[in-house]
Amino acid sequence: MSNLSPLLLETIKIEEGRVYNLSYHQKRCNQSREELYGTDDTLALQEIISPPPKGLYRCRIVYAKMIVSVEYIPYKPKPIGHIQIAPSSLEYGFKYAKREGFETLLAAYPHSDEILIEKNGLLTDTTIANIAFFDGVQWVTPKKPLLQGTMRQKLIDCGFLSVKDITKDDLKNYQQVALINAMIGFSIQNELTIQDLQGNTYDY
């Protein structure tokens, strides 16, 4: 592997010994390795995961052509009450292990718990999760996320989520907000404020 080859990451939920949504993580792992490294083999994730029998863990697998490391990190969700909308040209089409771009955005808005990234006038993701909005009839998620999250894809596949382009001006049309990732699943956020750079706020 070249020293310039990016390391990739899968974050997999393990709770009471159960490994969640492994088929979706395996599919993304296969696709990422094929696209970035030209591989045609499979890293069988189920063979490298030894789930702790008790507790809630974030299984952090770093890999490229081969597995680099596997960690089991006790997990506690991050409380979120304020999200700042911020424009960025950040590219994150693959789940890279390095997250400097996200960390830079978070550091730029220390008063906020999370950043909702606006790209080319459209809302995408927060730094830790895909996002979804409820319009009173259905849950919708941005059509062009920064990352095709595994839980997001599962909810689209089962028909729970619809996709559409969403701008910050659309936020007034929504009643609820949910964050989506491998660890929190589909998590509706109560008592949440989203703010744009013009100072407009949307309370949910």
C-alpha cells in the first residue's frame, strides 16, 4: 500500500454481544476497497470482529487493502441541543479514518454542539451523522449527503426514508429532526435548535 493511500473506517454498533447491520458495513467496505484500491477480494468483517459480550461498544475498524486495526470503544451518545449550519466544500464520499475537515468546522463554531454542512446551497450531513426531517407526512433525508451512511441506506431500502434536495429555507416546513448513524440508529432530536449564519433559528 502506498503511503499516500487513505485509510478507511467502519464504525459498527455492538450491544450485548450483538453486531448490528453487518451486511451494510460489509457492502460499503467491499465497494470502497474496490473503488480506491482496485481490489477484487473481500475482507470478511465477521471473521475479525470478536464482540464483547456485555455493554454498548463502537467497533472501530481501520482498513485499506488489509485490516489495519480493530478497537472496541465503550460508547456514550453525544448530547446535541444546538446545530450550526455552515457552508463547506468538504469531500467525504468515502468513510475516511482522518476527519480533519470535520474537526476544523467544529472548532470554528465552538458555541454549537454540531455542524450541519451546507454544500452548493443544499443541506448534507452533520459531522457525525446523516440527518432527516419530518414534514408531517413522511421523513425525508438530503438526496446528496456527504456520506452514504449504512443506517441511512437501510432506512431508504425499507421505505421509511425518502430522499430530496433540502435547503436551509426549507427548514421552516419541517416539524421534527432526526440524526442517523450506525451507533444511534434513527434518533429523533427533541429540544433542538438549528441556526444559520444569518442568525435565523429553527426550533424543534
